[in-house]
Amino acid sequence: MLYAIIIFASFFVLRLFSLAFSIRNEKRLIKCGATQYGKRNSLLLTLAHIAYYFGALYEGYTSNMEFDRTSVIGVAVMAFAYIMLFYVIYKLSDVWTVKLYIVPNHRIDRSFLFRTVRHPNYFLNIIPELIGVALLCHAWTTLCVGLPLYGYLLIVRIRQEERAMRHLLS
């Protein structure tokens, strides 16, 4: 379990770095006249993310999980997810936040990744990240219950994002 905790903590620290970047961008976007959409859902997603992470850790701890091949696969999936997170942050740079903000004259990234995968942050980062942390911790209940609940909130978020950005795509 010690290896899982160390790896879990390492990824959690990376997540905190991304949050710091998000907060910095959020402040700047607000100064530029950005409008926030889906405020309640953003809060619910944040709470769900925290609950999922710590639910997986708790489940692994209480079941005395062993760091094994499944855990290694979880680490690999999480590594992929975090590489994608930081690539998306790099591509979106000053407009990337964990919340949904649209600024006047908002730019749409039309690079290969965004043309090929609709909502890459959700499908290449968040969903693999949640699957990876569950595999790392052998958190099967968290995976089977938490992922569908989180998925519902993510569907709501995607719809909100598409509505908020509809005028930018025409």
C-alpha cells in the first residue's frame, strides 16, 4: 500500500499544480470580462473529483491492497492521463481553467488534437485519470459507482460547454 500512497500523492501534487495554473488563468479571464457558465456543475465536479480520489484511496487502504500488476497498469493509465492534461493546458494556455469561462473574442483551438477528439481534456485526461486511480488502488466499488456518477456530471458539463461556445463555432 505504501507504493500506492506515494504514487497517489505524487499525482495529487501534479493535480494541485494544474489547479494553481487554473486559478491564475481564472483571475486573468475575469479581468478580461469572461463569463462563467455552469457554476453549480463546476462545484459538483470538483467535489466529485475529490471524493473519487479519496474514495479510491480509502477503498485501497481498507482492503489492504497490494501493489501489483493491476496497480502498475493504473499508474500507466494515470501517467497517460496527466500527459494529456498538461498537453491540453499547453495547447489552451491562457484560457484553460477547471471552470467554464468564455471571454469576449474567445479563441477556439483548431489543432489536430481538438479536431480529432472532441473535448480531449475530458476523454483523454479526466476519464482515464479516474480509471487509473481506481486501478492503482484496486478500488472496484469506487470505479463501478463513482465513475458513472462522475460521468453524469461530465455529460452535463460537456453540454454546458457546447451551449456556451456555440456562437464561437459559427
